[in-house]
Amino acid sequence: MIVCKFGGTSVASAGQIQKVANIVKENPKRKIVVVSAPGKRFSDDIKVTDLLIDLAETALQNGAVEEKLQNVVNRYKDIAEGLGLDRKIVEVIENDLRERLALKAEKELFMDTLKASGEDNNAKLVAEYFNSIGLKAKYVSPKEGLVVNDPPERTFALPETYENLKDLGKGEEIVVFPGFFGYTRSGRLRTFDRGGSDITGSILAAAVKAELYENFTDVDCVFSANPKVVNDPIGIEEITYREMRELSYAGFSVFHDEALIPVFKLGIPVNIKNTNNPSAPGTRIVPTRKPNGRPVIGIAADHGFSTLYVSKYLMNREIGFGRKLLQIIEEENISYEHTPSGVDDISVIIRSNQLTPEKEERIVKRVKKELHADDVYFRHGFSMIVIVGEGMRRNKGLAARAASAISRTGANIEMINQGSSEVSLVFGVLQEYEEQCLRALYEEFFTPVTI
Amino acid sequence: MIVCKFGGTSVASAGQIQKVANIVKENPKRKIVVVSAPGKRFSDDIKVTDLLIDLAETALQNGAVEEKLQNVVNRYKDIAEGLGLDRKIVEVIENDLRERLALKAEKELFMDTLKASGEDNNAKLVAEYFNSIGLKAKYVSPKEGLVVNDPPERTFALPETYENLKDLGKGEEIVVFPGFFGYTRSGRLRTFDRGGSDITGSILAAAVKAELYENFTDVDCVFSANPKVVNDPIGIEEITYREMRELSYAGFSVFHDEALIPVFKLGIPVNIKNTNNPSAPGTRIVPTRKPNGRPVIGIAADHGFSTLYVSKYLMNREIGFGRKLLQIIEEENISYEHTPSGVDDISVIIRSNQLTPEKEERIVKRVKKELHADDVYFRHGFSMIVIVGEGMRRNKGLAARAASAISRTGANIEMINQGSSEVSLVFGVLQEYEEQCLRALYEEFFTPVTI
């Protein structure tokens, strides 16, 4: 069995949903279809999810909701008409939305409930369409078994989900399942983080022990570097879970990395494909892969990093110094990325969005006072560049090649992290050098040398 | 005023002590002389300190001490005779030793008391000799004000020491002061760690606010790399405290690095000189130095490192993961050197001599259980190579050059630590590559390129 998930742009219009139907029809193994809410049809369009958030906020502020409600309904209406469906499905959706709006008193539930309607109603509509063209299908609600934890922790599926849903798709009909949300044991609707339809697909693939999880989106494949920075980067045919995860650390956002966990645990391969070009092989995410002749599979970069620098003479001899420093950071509820250290100094690399001038001042003061450090300060404006590849494990000159490529741009290497992961190498540079470095590294590792 | 300290080989024999006298005579600013116990006269010789340790241990086990006592006394006797001194000084020393031996009942004091006699009696002898040749001198005991902390912490000088000794050497006579020990507030003798005569000299230089602290030893200078590995390395004329400290992390052992603290705090320069070649300029350790045209001042290497590798999917998102890991290490009373990290993994680099199979097993078990890590294991047999230089701060291609030099030896770079210290760069390689890497790095940074 194959579980296939279609993202927002893949189900944004009647035309797109027809493509989805063709894809599903083409392979009878595609028995479970997870859908997002209708996304953008053109670049200035508004996603249904964003219309719903706006509607919910207006309702909470007791504003005029009718027009905003109609905006949402009209999106489904357009789709239904385009697909030649009976008007009834649009009434079903409109009634559903009005029922949800009536829940306004229960504030905590309200936002999740409205947002989730985007996927939920779209699943109903898609099921209706499949049936109308003779593709036997049924809408299945997450109420049938996708059980999630209670707040306030981030939403995740509880173990019973996998047992509850293990027979999904084993009937004759194709199951159309809305992405993005589940229900707590007490029946409360909770959404996953944004991008959560990927998570739903992954959970269902794991529950039914699918042979493949297809993730349909609007790109032919995952690229080896950001095409907005690197000119025409090569596509990735096959990548391991681990490589994908390490790349996603620094801005590779095709796929929500938490979503990989359920399939990763069972070793189920993932295929990222393009709804608009389904014959392209796409990118396969697999447990292990054969070497492809290149040590590096991808290069990613992200900015917005700060460093806290701390030095103290003979720090190196003090048991507990690093731990106490990290404790101070932790007490400000800050997570950190790396802690490169010299002989008597250590830096803590932090995503800048976790810092405020007050937090920084408190941290500097505490480190000086409690750890008797000689020198303590913050620096801002760094980018991290991560080079990833299972082939790096045995490639001896790789760090030297990467460092040389960066140096050629004129950038100073502010940080190198090598020594733990065998499949990645992280460099820190000043933000203004990020794009140059990305291009230089791409050239170093992906351009065939011609003499 | 200049405080000069003479190490063990500089005071090992009558001939050596004559050299010391000539050095002291030559500059009237040399008003405070700190002496070690007589060291080795030739490579198979036994240091007086080692004879004393053997004597103390024999006494504690109620063995026959007389012959061992005579061995010690004979060393001083030889020196006294060689210097043409009256026999009386030898009797003073012999009586002193017998008195110390009589303290055997007070076990805790005993070892320190016997060890310290090496320096103490040598200072008396040297003062006697100075006077005999018309160089007005007096022996001053650390009892006169070098106050140290109580056990069990490592010995260090208490703040009142600097007040107590501030007028030392301001009289007419040259002060001859034994290195290596002080007295607690309650009058108990305590030695510093081995190499502690360097510490005494540094404390006295700080107390009298000396213009210079001269540290006489048996080499012309500190070398830019280990002469046993690198053929004829260049000598270092001037080096900053910080560079010296960073080099000493990895095996540069000319100077006890803790000894630098008192002079470092006051910015007093240190001159390492050769008793056997006093006209050589030696190596000056200074607060700041002028660039000398080379980014690197020295390269050092040390082996005997292990790494603890820990990986966990999405570790990176968990606040407190690194801190908890370091806490487990700390609870085994282990200090660590570095913690390079990838996206979802972290390694802890530890000196192997702190580990036992039992400790390793406990740590691996706890990390798996308490941190739910996916993968946890130890690896052994690493060397750390540290490249040091204030000039590295603004030298952009340096990491690339270093990494390339290492790669040319065929070694895999197991770890790079750059990102904290601006004056050093640490590489980890397998132990068997240590010497090759040291030579390759020396060639890269010290050999002038000839075309």
C-alpha cells in the first residue's frame, strides 16, 4: 500500500484536484490520500488556512464574519463547480463552518477548530469528487483514531494511533484523510505545527506499514542547494533520512523534518514528487543509499545566529564550567546549536530570535558573577552553512576543500564544527558572506572539474 | 627589580651554582633569587627531590633510612666542597633533614616537609656561597610571608602573601628564597604542584611588582614546535601570556602554566633564559606583542584523548540536552576538553586517563537511559594538535591551510575546533598521525616558500 499526501498547491483548484485524481487512479496501491487545505493558485493568492485564521480572529474580536465566511466557502464552491460536483457538498461545508464558528465561547479550542476545517472540508470534497468520477472513495475523519496528546506540549500522535489506524485503506474504497490535526483522548481537536499534513501522512504510512509514503508537492525534487542562490543546482534523486534531517537544520524546507520520525522508525521510504509533473522520479528519502560518486549530497545555509563568547584563564581545568554555563542559558529557556571551544574559552551559538537585550544582559552578568569569567560578550549576525553527505565519512580532504572554498570568497571562517557527525560539517560565517560561500561550496563539490 | 628563578639543572652542581652567581652579579637589579632543589647533573642522574621522596617513603614504611639520608646529604656536600664552602653548611643541612625525619608521626605533613627540604636547604647553601664570594645575600624562608591555603584544595598563595612580601629585596642583600612551598596560616608547610618553583618566582615577582621575572632553565628558548619531532624548529623570541597558555595545553612544558597567573595579572614580562648560555636573549612572555610577520607562533600536540559520541534524532530542538550530558560526565568527576556537535549529535572529548571501563559503561548506560539517545559510544586513541598565534585573528585562509596540510599526510581530520578562541585552532587526529601532522603543519606555517 502507498500513502500519498498532497500539499496545498496540489489541491488548490479544480484543475489541480483532477491531477490528483489521475495520479491516484494510475496506481491501485494508492489507497490512502492525505490532503492539505486548498493552497495558493497563483503567487499572490491567499491560502484557505490563512483565510480561516483571519476569520477566526475576526470572530474572536466580535467583528463582521459573514463576508469572510463567504470568502472561504467561495473557494470550495469554485472548486466544486470546476469539478462538476453537486451544490450539496458546498452546503455541507458551509454548515460545517457555521457550526465551528458557533464554538466561539470555547476560546482555547476555537482557533484549532477553524484552522483544521480547511483540511477537513477539503478531504470531504475530494472524496466526493473521486466518487463522482467512479473512483470509490470515502472521507475518514481523524476522529476514527488519530489520537494526540493534551496541551500545553506541542501536538504529537499518541502510541494508540498506530494500533487504531492499522487497517485503514484495507477496504475497497480509497481513504481520503484530512491532514494537520487529530483529537485528544477527551475528544478535543488539536492541530499539529504548520506543515502538519506531512506529519499526518507519515503517521498513516507508519500505522498501515505502507511500502511507500509519497509526498506530492510542486517541485520536481529536492535540490542540492537553494536554487534562489545557486544557479541551476542539481536535483537529489536519493537521500537518507539523516542527510535530509541535517540539511533541514539550515533552511531546507521542502519537508517538515519532524514528520519523518514515524516513517524513519519503520524504515519506510518517502518519495517527494511533483503533482504537476508526476512522471518525474522525484526525490527518494531512504534509510540507506548507495554512494553516488559524490561525497556531498547537499549544502544549505541559514542566518540569524548569535554567539556568546566566554573566556577564563585555566577554564579548561575546571570541572563543571561548561555545564554551569549551559545551565545559565537553559534557565533563560534558550536552546543552543553548538559550543565550539578553545583552550580557555568557549562560545555558545544560539538562534538570535531567542535573544532580547534584557536576556543578553542577564546572561552576561550571571556568567561574569557566577563563573568568574574574564571576558563575556555577545556577537550577532552569523550564518551557519551545513555541508551534508553520507560520503563524507571517508573523504579525507573534505574539510580542507570546504575551508579553502570559503576562504576564496574572502570570508573569514568564524566557526567550524567537525568532529561529531560523520555526515555533516558546519561552518559559521558573517551573514553578508552567506550566499557567496554557498555558491563557492556548490562549485567546489558539484561542478565537474574541467581542465 | 628583577626576580630570577633557577631551575633544578641550573643549581645541580657547584659548577652550575657558579654560573648562577655570575648571572646574578652581572645585573644589580637581580635582587631576588628563587632556587629549585638540585636537579640532574647528567641524564641518568637522580634529582634531589626524587631522593627525598624515596627517603620519606622508606621512613613511612619504617625502613632503613640512614643510607638514603646520606645520599641526600652527599649531594649538598659535593656542591659545598666544589664551591669551597665551610663544612658547617652541610651540618646545618644534615641536622635539618634529621629534624624533618623526626616528624614522621605527623603523616600528613611529612611528605611535603621532606620534599620541600630540597629547595629550602639549597637556598641556604646558595646564600652561603654568594656571601663567600662577596655577594651580600641572605636566605629568606617562606615562613616570612608566603601564606598558602589549607588542604584539601590544591595549594595556592593567599592574598596576604602579596602584602607580606612587598618589601622583599629592598634591603642591601640579595634575597635567596626557596621555591616550591609556603606555609598555611596555622604554620603548616605545603608544597605547590610539581614545577612549583616557577610559581614561587611568579608570586615574588608580583609581590614586589618586579619589572621582570627571569626564569632560568637549560634551554636557549621556547621552540615553535617540539624539537624531538620537528627538525630544528625556530625559537620563539616573544610570545604573549595567552599564546603560551594555549600552547601549554598540548604538551609545551617548559613552564608551568599556572605559574603565569600572578605575573599575568600585573602584566609583568617573563624571560625564559638559559643558565648555560645567559647571553642568548631567550624567550620573552609578554602581555602583548608586535606582529612578527607570521600568523602562527607555535604548534603543539598531545595524545591520549577519547571521545564520547552521542546522537539522537531532533536532539537539536531539546533544551537542556547538552547540559544534562555534561552533568553525567561531571558526576563521574571527569573534566572534558571540547564538545563538537553536528545537527543531531554531540561528541565529548576527554583525556583518556580519566576513564576506566567501568566509568565508560556507567556513562553509556546513563546517557542511553536518561537522555533516550539513539546511539552512544566511546572511541579512543586521539591526538589533539593546537596551532597558536595572535596573528591568526585576522588571517582568513588559515583554517584552510591547516586542514590542507593535515590532509596531505593522509590523516583524517576527526575534529576541528574553531570558533571560540581567536588565537588558536585545535585539530583532532588519530594518534598514529600526530607526528606527521605536526611536521606538515610546521612546514606549512614556518618554512619560507621557495619557488
